[in-house]
Amino acid sequence: MTMFGKALVGMAEVEAAIQEMFQVPHIQVMKTCSKLSKIYLTAMVYELYKTGMGEITFEKLEMTVYNLCTSNGEAFPGHDTLLKVGCKLGECRFILCESGVKHRLQKLQLNFPSCGG
């Protein structure tokens, strides 16, 4: 479709893009994650977006999860449970984790492909 000599994107193209986006493997796998894993990943995305950094410390993530939980009426799962969730997400390769010996200062990164390809 064109208007004033410029190509416009129609709803068919928008719908196709949305369908393609939700067929990406990591999005499909995320649909099957536990609620707590989704909260964990949401906290990571939020902090990484807010800071513009490529990594986050477990300590910062834990505080963000706490804030997300309390502001949304969810029970905070606790330190040990968050560590277990992080390990599970690391096993699935959703996140990249530094050695656990650093405890709260352990650095975490999302392991999702970038939008650029």
C-alpha cells in the first residue's frame, strides 16, 4: 500500500511480525517457565533497561524482585529460592551467570539473541 509515494505497513504485515516474534524459540520456552522465573526475568529486563548495562549483580536483582513482589501483592520468595531460580535459568541458558562463589556480587546477563539479528 502506498500513500503520497511512500510505502505503508498494513495490518497484515503487523500481524505477521507479531506472529513471527512469538514463534522465536526463547519466547516459546518462556511461556512454560514458572511464575517466579518470569518475575526473575522481568526484574532482569527492567534493571538492564533502566541502567543501560549488559549485566546486573544478584544483589541488585534480588532488590528489584523484592520491589516487584511487594508492589504487586506477591510474597517475596527469599534469597535461597532466588538463587535456585537463577541456577535453573542458567541451566536452561536463559541467563549467563558468573561463578556462584561471589554470592550477592555474582554478575548475571540475559542470554537472548539481540533484536538486530
